Amino acid sequence: MGPRRWRAAWPSWAGSAALVWSVLYAAGAALAALTGPAFGYALPGGAVRGAAAEWALAALYGGAAALAYGMRRWPGRAWPDRAAWAVVALCLTSGFGFLLSLTRVLAFLSRNQPPMDWAAWANQGVAVGGAALWLGAALAGRRRRGGVCPHCGGARGGGHGGAGGRAGAEGSRVRGGRPVRAGLVAAAALVPYAVLKTGWALGWAAGYTGEGSPGLDPRYASDLAIRLYAHGVDATAVLAVAGMGLALALTRSWSAPAVRAVLLALGWAGAAALAPFGVFLAVTGALMWAGLVDVGLGDHAAWVVVVAYGGFSVYGVALGRATEAYRARTRRPCTRC
């Protein structure tokens, strides 16, 4: 079987690949706990390291391997396929740092950053690969139970996932206004952040109780970032506007292969990185608001963390939905239905 046919047959091997990957990743975590080298295993996103974290990961991914076996053993049952989505979330949590490492291309806007931990980065990349395998296994299981095409999610015989058979097939759900709404929601979720950071750069101090310039630490900001900030331009606000543009671009039907590949890559990477990041910030802000934690953001009002920073969670979820809708809307007709 050639590489093209092998990729096309992913519904048949995704579950087995997820099982093998989970066993190997769990074994690596157990080996790290027994022998001492960290191999980059940590919880969550590098915050907790050591044998306790490694044993915890070994247990979690050992359970994932058992779940993958259950999906193969009982292919008609719903609960293993539904639980697979939790494993996808777990893998993305483990690979969170790898997804955000793309921001290192903006090193010209920052300085005095900690050195790169290449072992952790590689480990997180492996975890992102596991998320892709588990996503394929979860999709294959759900589509198999739904009686739709395992490759495109459309009704069998419907070509492009038409409305025949199971009228609610995945291909038919992306039509209408829902993709546009998802893109608009994603864009709107970043408005509070962009407005707040721009306001801070213009001299406002709403939500900031510390000293110095809100949103800019000269110890870490580069000379370029400081100059931009002095003229009312916050670099992260510019990135937020770019993220809004990406969300709006996904509401269109750009079909050029190169453009489609770039939009899908950016959309999935942004959704996977920012959804859990936003949830973490929103929960942290809520705990700060309740006076239960102090995580070094005491010079920020709790509502800033919840509303402005926590909006990344809404953006990530809506961006993922918009990306999936765009993917289904612009794909070629399926020849395997």
C-alpha cells in the first residue's frame, strides 16, 4: 500500500495507531519516573515536573491505551468513542507548550526569555501528534456508529455529505449561517483584549493597579516593542487583530490549495492552543476574583483576566468550529461514500 492509499485508509488504522501511541507514551513516562531523566514529561504545560508528574502521566495514558483497546473490542458502543474526546483534550494539554512555541518567531519583540527546553518541546510535539491520532480514532468511531461515510462524514452515496440518509450528517451541518456565526463569535471574543491592550498603550489604566506601563515589561520587551508601545501600538493587540482576521477569513470559501492549507493549519493550531489557554486564564481570574489564589497578577483586576484574557477560550472554541466548517465547505467531493 502506497503512502497515498495509506493516508486515505486512516479510518481503518487510526484506532490501532492511537493504541500503540498511548502504550509507548505511557511507557516513556514510567521509564522517566524510574530512571530519573525527565524526557520532557510534565503537568500541565511544564508547570509540574518530577516523578509524581511522570507517574501521573503514565497512569493517564495507560488508561488511554485501555480505552483504545475498548474502542477496538466494542466498536458499536458509544461510550468509548465519546471518552476518546477527553483523551484528545489530555493530549492537547500535554502538548500545549509545543503549540504556543510558534510564538517564538516573534522573538524580535521580546528579550530575556528563558532558554528553550528542547526535550520538553519534542515531548510536547509527540503529544500533539497523539492528539491527531486520537482525533482520527474518535471521528472514525463516531462516523461508524452514525452509519455515515468514515472519510468525509457525509451520508453514504451523498458524494459531498449531502442531505440524504441521515439528514444531520456532518457535511450538511456546515451549511447555512453557522460557519459565519462561528467566525463572527471568534472575532468578537478578541475585541475586549485588543481594545484593552490598545487603551493601555494610549495611556489608559483601566483594570491596572500596578506601577509603570500596563501590559509592557521593559525587562522583557525589545526596543522595537517599546517604540511601538510609545506610539500607542501594542504588539499583542496587533496579533489579536490578526487572529480576528483569520476567524473572518474562515467564513469565506477560499479554495486555492495553498490558501486552504495555510488557513486550516493556522485555524487548527490556534484553536488547539488558545482554547485550553483561555480556559486556564478564565478559571485563574475567577479564583483571583474570589480571593482564593495569587498567581502574580495582583496588579491586574480580576475582571481583566476573566473577560479580556479568558476570552481566548471562546475564541479557541469558535475558531475550531469555524475551521472545521471551512474544511468541510471547501473539500473536494468524496469518492469513497
